[in-house]
Amino acid sequence: MEAALLITDVDVIDETGVRTADVAVEGGRIAAVGPRLPVESARDRIDGTGRLLFPGFIDLHAHSALRAFDDPLLTAKIAQGFTTELICPDGLGPAPVTDATLASRRRYLQGLEPSASAPWNWRGTGEYLGALAGARPAANMVACVPHSAVREAVMGNADRRPDAREMAAMRDLIEESLAAGCRAVSFGMIYAPGLYADTEELIGIAECAAKFDVPLVPHVRNEAAGVLESIAEFVRVAELTGAALHVSHVKLVGVPELLADLIDLLASAQDRIRLTFDQYPYGAGSTLLSALLPPYAFDGGPTATLERLRDPAERERMGRDMHRGIRGWENLFGACGPDNIVITQAGGPRAGDMSKTVAQIAGETGADPAFAVLDLLSETELDAAMIDHYSAESVVEEIFVRSGAMVGSDGVFNPHPHPRLYGTAPKVLGRFALRESLITLPDVVTRMSAGPARLLGLDDRGAVADGLRADLVLIDPRRYIDSATYADPHRTPDGVDLVTVGGTPVWRAGAHTGARPGTVTGATGSEC
């Protein structure tokens, strides 16, 4: 036997346990796994003694839809072992678009999917996937159909129900995108214009997902006091349509007393529907600063939002509602408080406010904290993002351990990002599994490799087994742990000896190799 890569005497981790074996790779696939393989020659031979070998990790919540156009190496993800990313979550994505919606889609995404190099020369999802493949990312990319982009392409940014013609057009776009290769339908029920959808609209979209047997992947309407009702809404949608449901970043925003009820709801729903969910291992989120605004602020699109931010009467109304809340609205401003909201991106003249809290900015400007947010959004033309601290780490860990959640980083490539961009996988594996024994090593494979592969129908990955893609992560368990912090987030973990994508080394001995072998599922000419 000949091999391009041979890793000898390594501890191979799968869903059933740990075994010491040799692993041979040839032609981008795992050629053989077993003790003392009869490999006559290997172009690359690695002694795996004392190392752990995992199937490549799959990030189930990745805001990388445009990042590959600016940084195709995707170092923040590759360095921790993510070899596949599920992009366009939260109903947010760059396609489909129309000539009429292109400008508003670009502006709305800028805080969460910042890009200076994306060509935006596509309209349909298939064209976008082709352009992404042309960027030659280092990691594999699998896309959701983003509901908000579909709704905007058909209806603009209006706060109203679709008529029959518009509903049919949305369903057509969903099905076209699924036929082009998307493996899920995502929803962002706090992001415009998707937040205007009622349950009937969700059911209509879910029927398309059920037809293609792909999961619904929602950011639910409310992750604070209304979290149980918000998850229950999508459980009901899944029950009525037969679609699988995968809830994004399960969390409790400022309501730890609902922990037992949340776990009970998830467990009972799993008896009735195909239900999974993911989580990032931190007690803080990161998203658009505009998510602090009341829902009505987005009616009409970004231009209308900016007009409201500059209208005295509308400013008073929005500031009042941010302090007092609105029935049924999540209200992150009220749930987290200005002391716990940190600016991670601010365009134009407000770049100096990055890394400051809203409370600090309010103190420096002499403004009420709510109005400080309104000013920042106005002066940056909505190009602003934040970290919102909402929960104790102990609550996060308990949800993770008790629920069996899979893993999605939700990492955003802001100038001062959330540490989850660099630290999600090493916190789960290095801290929760190896240091604290909260979960086992086979659990890690289920939560970060095999389970996500099954969810997305990626039958060619998720295990270290003969014939599967050679997406592999080789780590030193003594050194692998998260080092990124809120103060110093741009830190890759130590202890990653090797990461391969399709058998090609992309990370070796603490550095990116420069290789860009990733595939884009559905893109013409991109093997998936």
C-alpha cells in the first residue's frame, strides 16, 4: 500500500470510543484505518504517539458567507479544527438578491458579514455558490437558504403578510436554492425582514424544507423571557409539516430560572419531531448593534431605518421602547443592560468606539445609553456590531451538558471579535472534555463531527473511517485549549499539530500552510 499521508500509532476518536491505530490517506480519502498498516511508502509520515485524531469539526453556525472573498485562508476557523462550515444562518445571507434589493442587502449584512472584496455579481443562490467556490476557501462550505434574503427579494422590507402570489414566489426561491445545493433553511426572527413573518408563513416555507428533507434552522423570536414560546412555535411548525428542526444557539438571555423548563421542552419535543440544536460555549452573544432596536424600526429597509434614527419623534419613541420594552419583543438592550454591551465594529467616524461599552460611550457623550446606541447607528450608517453579555458561564455549561447540544461558533469577523471566533472548538474539546470532563471524547465527535454531518446529509464525512473524506484534526491533548479572551480575542489555540481538508494539510505545527482545498456544496465543479 502507498499513501500520501500516514499517521501512525495515533488515538483515533469515534462515537464509540478510542482506539490506537494507523491512518492512511490517499487521493483525498481515508484509505485505511487499523493497527500496523502495511504501508510501503508514504510521502508524509507523522508519528501520532500521544496525539488524538478526530474527524474534522463542522461549525453549524458560521458567518463566513462573504469572508472567503477577503480571507480565503479562514485562519480563525482552520486553526481550531473546523473543516466544514454551515453558512448563511439566522436567515441572513447574500443570496438570493435582485437588482432592487442588492444595495439594502449589502448594507444590512455589513455589520455581521463585513467584506470589502465580495464581488456581489450574483443574483441567484446557484450563482453565489459558484462565486464562493471561485474564491477557493480553505474550508468546506455548506449553505442554508436564508429566509430573510428570500423574503426581501420577493417583498422588499415591508412589515406585512405575503399575499398568495408572494408566498408562491418565496416557495419557488426556496426550492430553487435547495435544488442548487443548500442543505438547510435558516430563519432569523429578530432580523429584518424575516422578523415580520407570522407562523403561517413559516409553515409555508417549512413545507419546502420537508419536501427536500432538510432541516429548519431558526434563530427564534425571543431567547429571553419568551424563549419557551418561541421554540414551541417552531416545534409546532415542524410537527405540522414533517420538517426536521435544528434550533440555533440555544440559550437563556437573562432568565436562568427557566433552565429546567427549557431542558424539559427540548426533551419532550424530541419525542414528537426530529429535533436537534446547537450552542456556543460562552455566556455572551455577538450580532448587529441594530438588533437593539424595536422591530418597527426596520420597516421599509435600511434607508427607512436611518431616517427614523434621525427623526426626533421616532428617536424618542425608540429610546422609550428600548428602556420600557414592548410586549413579545426580546429587547436585548433591556435584558443585558448598557454596561454589558460592547462595541466590536463601528464604521466611519465612530471607529474609536470599538471595545467600549454602551455605558462608557453614554458617559463620554453625555447621552442616555439608548440614545447613545441610536447615535452610533446613525453615524455609522448601521455599520456597527456588538457583544452582549447575557448569562453566567455555569448556566451555559449546564445547558450544554444536559441538552446534548451540537456546536456552532456563531463567530463574526469583526475588528474586535467575540472570542468564540477563535475559541469555540478548543473550549468544547480542550476545556469541557479534556480538562473538566463535562463530556467524553466520543461525545465531542457526536456534537462536532458525526452529528452535524448526519444533520446536513454529508455522508462523506464525520468519522475517521475507510473511504470517507480525509478531513482530519490531530491534536496534542496536553496543550489544546482555548486561549482567546474578550480582551484579546485574536488568539489561535496551541496544540493543533495538523488539520487536513480533503487530505490536504491546511494547518501544520501552529501555522496555516496556505492551501485552499475547500469545496462548496452545490457549486458546479466543486466536489462535495
